[in-house]
Amino acid sequence: MQKWEYATVPLLVHATKQILDNWGEDGWELVAVVPGPNPEQLVAYLKRPKVA
């Protein structure tokens, strides 16, 4: 059975693509983006397969 690890990442509106590209380079897949604590910030939830 596949196991996953997860990360919660704050995103700044002006740098969202750069931040997600950096995480994607490390094998993380974006699952969801939700509003953050203020209008300038979002929160991304990511996952990647867990290495045994």
C-alpha cells in the first residue's frame, strides 16, 4: 500500500508560482490551496510518496 507524507506551506500571493515550483522540484504534488490568515497569504497542502 502506498504511504504518503504531507506538508503545509504558506504562500505569498506575489510569489506563489516560485514557491510551488520549488516544492514541485522536490517531488511534492499540490493537493489544495486555502485562504491564509490575511488577504496577502494562502496556505498550500502538498503530498508526495513516502520512501520506505
